Amino acid sequence: MRTQLLEIQPRELKFIFELKKQSSCAVQLTNSTYDNVAFKVKTTSPKKYCVRPNVGIILPKSTCEFIVTMQAPKATSNEKVCKDKFLIQSIVVPVGTTEKDITSNMFNKDDGKYIEEIKLKVGLISPPQSPVLSPVNEEFKKEKDTELKANKDLIDDQESKPAKDAGWMPNNDVLNVEEVKLAKDEDLKPENDAINDNLTNYAQFSPPKNEVKSAEFVTLKAVEELKFVNEIEEMKSKLNALESKLNEAESTISKLSEERRTSVQERKILQHELAMLRSRTSTKRVQVGFPLLFVVMVAFISILLGYLSHL
């Protein structure tokens, strides 16, 4: 049984579905092995989602994050369940492998390599609705406006009667008008209280602007930190590659220096042997034949003997 390479949190990506607004979700990858692990993120809807970064290298026992951003939807969807999915592929890579070395062929199963594949589901969440703008509150507001308008029309009719009618109007009618005004005030009071309660509930349930801004700032800060960590890892990998190249260059230089020293020694030995051969050759040339003095003496003695023999 093979060991799991990556631990992924969360296993389901949840996005807020709101027209003309983007939504993001962060996914955390943890390398549970003692080897370097390369990963790649794929999706069934590449035009709908943006993944940054979609490839990377995770060091042993370390954690990496990537951000998935859903593009702003232009129309509402009738489907309650989102069928989009994400696939995370991971494979063990040798030390010194960088993100530039990651290719699509690395995740092919033709060579018999072990490639771990984990699928993630996608869920859509409705945005929180404001209590003031809910349909129930709108109907309540319309009913109260209708009642207020009817009461106002009744009072205007009573106040707009001619003066001659007011002269013979009984005291009961005057009292009725006053009662209508009082009833109007009493009706308006619970309505105002209900509206104030709705506004209070909205203020309680709606998140403060400072919290929204702080959440956006935290998200941006996390993205920047992720980019900074990726840049640091990339610089480390480049430094490791440069160090390996420098070590190879040093070993090559030492080999060349040793070969040069050996060639110089061999050259000196050859020169010494050549000098010895030349000295031996000159000595042999001197020893060939009789010395000149010996020849002269023999010739002189021969002449002397011949002269004496003729006498």
C-alpha cells in the first residue's frame, strides 16, 4: 500500500454565487512525505475558473496554498448542484527540480510511474440577503403605506368640507375627526416601531464594513505571502542549481590542472632523456676510428723507416 503524498483541505470548494461578482477559495496542500512532491491542478471548466499557481513543488513536511477564483457569473443558474470538478495530480520528484521543469509529460501514466490523483467537488452558496429587502418586509411596507394613505385621505376629506357644513356639524362629528387623528397616530406608532425593529435587525445581521475590508485585506495579504513564499522557493532552487554547476566547474578545473601538471612532468622527463641520448651519440662518434695523433706518429715512423732502409 502506497503512502499518501498530499493532504488536501478542504475537499469541497465553496463559492458564493452572486451576479457580476467574483468569488475565491483557498486550498491548502501538505506534503506528508520526506521527498519533494510536484503537483498540478486541472479543472473541467478552465474558462470559468482561474487557479494560481496551478503547478508547484512542495518540500518535505511543508505546506503550500493555491487560490481558485470563480469568474463573475453573468446569468443565474437553474441547477442546484454544480457539476464542475477539480483534479489534483501529484508525483515524487528528485531534489533540485524546479517549477520550470514541470511538464505535462511528467504526469503521464504510460511509464508506470505512481501518480496520486485526488478529485475535489464544487459547491455554490447563495449570498446572505438583507432583512430590509426581503419579500416579507416589502409586503409589510406596502400594506402599511396603503393604510397610511387611506387614513390620510379620510382626514383630508373631513378637513376639506365647506364652512357652512361646519356650522351645523354636530359635536359628535368633530369628536370623530379627532378620534381618527388619534387612531392615525396610534397606527403610525407600531408601524414606525416595526420599521425601526427591522432596521435594528438589519444593522445586527449585516457585517460591518470594517470587517469586510479586513477580510479582503487578509485575503490579499495571504495571496501576497503565497507569492513571496513561491519566489523564495524558486530562488532557493536556482541557488542550488548554481551551486551544483559551480561544484562541477571546480571539479573540471582541478582535473585540468592535474592533467597539465602531469603533462609538464612528462615533458621534462622526455627532454632529459633526449639530452642523455644526444650525449651518448656524441660520445660514440668520438670513439670511432684512430686518434689523429696516433695516425701522424705511425706515418712519421713509417717515413723514417723507409728512409733508413734506402740508406
